[in-house]
Amino acid sequence: MPPEVVAHRGASAARPEHTLAAYELALAQGADGVECDVRLTRDGHLVCVHDRRIDRTSGGSGVVSTMTLDQLRRHDFGSRLGGEPAEVLTLEDLLGLVADSGVRLFVETKHPVRFGGEVERRLVDVLSKHRVDAVMMSFSPWAVRRFKALAPDVPTVLLLNRIWPRRLPAFADYAGPGVHLLRRYPDRGAGTYCWTVDDPADVALCVDRGVRFLATNNPARTRGIVGDNLTPDQP
């Protein structure tokens, strides 16, 4: 089977990352899944923001964990890349969009953070309120283990950046190597979640290795490249 194309922070090559516009475009482009990063605000809301600070992705400045949701909503997260003004995206709002579309949602919890394990506990609570096909991910093995203990039926990905162990811990259902690790380990890749894959040669490598989930900033183009690299016996 070809890899499922996962829109990394939405169709973030064309729209500001982690905005509804980016996710709506990803769905329109036929993404099989969408990915987001989540952080916890000072007043306990999960918001889709990658960085510790909002300086890069908004018109404002500050640390996410020290700000309330109302404070974050005062800043524009949508005008980059020529986008329309947009408020910070909450996980609840993204879940509503994903539930209507039926695609898979990959949620990465960021660490280290001042709230520690409260991020995973809050994520379990929010996911329990929505009928979505969700996958939890983190670079932190402690976070993945903590989440798996709370929600054993939700698949998990242990994201990998520096090394790729031969055996995953029991609490991780999938390995999540960066594409640089896929290049480094020629005998691996089958059944993995690979990030972040935009180069056509890397997309072809993912197809050849049997990667299951392929995270990309450009889902439309990547889907086309996946199709071009399928062998006749691959549907």
C-alpha cells in the first residue's frame, strides 16, 4: 500500500501553519490525514502552536504557556504568506473540522514544557469528547508512555531525530523517524511515520521503503509524486 499523505501543520507550504485555512486547503487537496502540534495555555486550553513563543508565527510576542487563550486571540496568526487574518487555532476547533472530514488526526505534544504531564492528561480529555481517528505523537518517550497509560486504545508514535533504535518501547505503536534517518538506515522504514518529506526523491524513498504515514508541507504535490512512484502491483 502507498503511504498515507499527512498534511504537516496543514498545507503549510501554501497557507500559514496551524490555521484553519491551512487545514481546509489540505483537506481540499486530498490529504489522508493532518498533523498539529499542541501546547497548553496558562488557563488550560490546548492550542495549535509549534514554538514555545508566538513570535515567528504571529504578529505578537510572548510565551504560549504564560498567556491565556483570550490573550493569544488578540494576535494575528494568519497574515503570513499572504493569508487572511486569523486567531490562534484551538485543538477543539481543529477536531471539529477533522470530525466532519473523517481523516486521521496526528497530534504532537511538545516538551519540555512548564505544565509537564498535564498536556497529555488534557489531550486525553479533549479527544474523549470527539469521534475522531486520532494518533498521539511526541519526541519525549515519557510523554508517549504517559499518554499510552491514560488512553491505551489510541495509537502512538515515538518521534525520532538523532537515533533509531532497533526495538521500540512497548508504549509506542509506530516509529516516527525524520527523513534524514530514513536515508541513514537503508534497511528500515516499513510501517513508520516519516517526517517532514517534501523533496521528490525523499517521497520516492518513502514509497520504496513501505512508509505508512508520510508527513509533508505540500500534500497535493506529494500525493502526485506518490502516485508516480507506485509500482503496477500497488493500488
